[in-house]
Amino acid sequence: ADESDDDGGFIVDEEGRPIVRKKAKKKHIFDDSQRQLAEDIFGVAFDYEEFDQYEGSGGESGASEDDLDEEDEEGRPIEKPKKRRKPVKTIFDIFDPYDLEQGHYTDLDQEIRTTDIPERMQLRQVPMTSAPEDSDELDREAEWIYKHGFCKQAITIQDKYTRDECEKWSQHANTTEKIKKALDFMRQQYLEVPFIHFYRKEYVQPELEDINDLWR
């Protein structure tokens, strides 16, 4: 037998006659067809006023037909007072400043994300600045680093800062040029030490073959 949505005559009354149930007609609480559709989708308890704040946001000017459906004694349309729109809240209105800071949603965090410079360089206490093109600043800085960071023995006993290590570094004449090149990558191009070690190593090796030498 074909299946149908009705009871198929299986429910009968006392005299054995089939009872036909009438389907209840769904009643809408709104006359507007669009709101009826919203009622079918979201239910009656849906907050329709939540969408009222976006009405008229498409740049249309003037009053709508619903706002001009009344007339005064002289036949002139009366504009209804517009509904007060709910202000749109942002995360800065919802969360506390501490929570925004923990989640990295502050204005400073946004500035760090949009700036094409490594975060570590942006957060340095001493700012990372570029040297002028016509300056010998990188030459003098490379010479100072080579003298005090490679060839000068440490006061305390430290690995790679012993007398033998310092004498070994003093025999490498090209180390200063490699230090200058590393400084150029860091200060002029804002490249990090790991990036230089893995992707620009041909410019600083063999003198600065160890990544710890770049961190000096």
C-alpha cells in the first residue's frame, strides 16, 4: 500500500468509522511575508529588533513607506519617529583591557602585526635603527664588536672567550667584513639571526659559521 501522511484509516471511532484528523493551520503573528519567513526559520522568540539597527545602512535616504503611512488633517504625510538603533559593540566594549592585552588585541599588538619588522626588534628597549647610507657607522660598529666580542678575553671563565679562542679569532682578518655584512642584514634589512644563519649563510661563513657567533 502507498504510504501517506494521514492515519490511513487505522484510527476509528466507536462505530468503526475512520477518524480523519484535520491538520492545524499554522498561524503567523506577523503580516509581513519576510517576517513570516524569519519566524519559520528562527522561531517566534527570535529578536527581530537585532536586525533593525542595520535597516537603511545601504545608503538610502529619506523615509520609507511604512514611516509615511499616516497623514495629517491637510493630507500631508506624517513621518513616524525612527526607532533608536542599538550601537554596534566591538571587542573593546565587551572585554576588559587586561583580557585584551592577554589575547594580544590591543592597538600596540595590531601595530606590531601590520609592521613588516620582526616583533623582537620592535619591542627592544633600545630601538633598532638603520644606519645612513653615506655613513661609516656599520664599519665602526663591526670593528668594535670584533675587538670586544671576539678578540678580548672575558674576566670570568667562559666558553669561547678563553685566551686561546681570542688569539684564534685575531688571526681571521676577514671577520670584520663578515660582521659588517651581518649588521647590514640586521639593521638595514631587519633580518633575524636564525634567518641569516640558514638563508644568508654564504655571506657570513666560514668566519661566522656557528649561529652563536651571530648572537654576539
